[in-house]
Amino acid sequence: MAAKLLKLLRLKSVLEGVDQSSTEGQSGLAPLDQPEYQLDRLLAGEDPETIRPRDAIHWIATYREMIGFKVQVLSRVGEGMQGVSKEAHAELSEDVDLIEAQLVRYERRLKFWLKRAEEMTPKNGGTPPRKLSS
């Protein structure tokens, strides 16, 4: 029972894209005025406030790579699950849910970095914005 609860809590945190350690001492509820992508757990070295376009390009490539990997994993897992027992399928479905939740978070981060790259691109010969707009 405790193992099942831990899995559900882990799935909830992945689905919400929230790093559990960052919400300690808080209500656990996301502020209503904060965009969803701002609550996502970041990868090591990922700086959403960067002013360097090459950083955005790097993270776009990284998230595209991870999305491609997760899509391949889900495809292979889907094929493999066709031959497992009902009991195994039920348990493995939870793993698939986690992978799908990670994929959703990666897609959200990719959208963020695509938007961020656009914000850092000078418009009509002007200078790019220095800070992340909300």
C-alpha cells in the first residue's frame, strides 16, 4: 500500500512538473498568476533568465532530443506490453504514465525555449529584450 502511494505521489509531482524540494513549507498549490512552465523542474545548467540566444538554441536541441527519445521508448514499451499478463500490464501502465508525464513536461519546456529564443531575436534591427517577459 505504501509503495503504491509513493508511486502516485511521484506521478503527481511529475505531472505537475514541480520539484518537490522547491515547494517545502508552502501550500503546494501553484500561484494562479504563474505560468505552468515556470513551475517545471529545470535541468542542470538550465537558466530561463539567460540573455544568450545560443543558450536557448542549446535547450531547444536538448529538449527535442529528449522528446525523440521518450517517443521511441513509449513506442517500444507499447509493443512490449502487448505480450505481458494482465497483472504485469497494470503495473507497467504506471511506468508508461510516468514516461508520458515526462514527455509532456519536455514538450512544455521546448515551447518555453522556442518562445524565449523568439524573444531574444531582434525585431526590425532593434535590440533583443534583456529579461524574460511574463
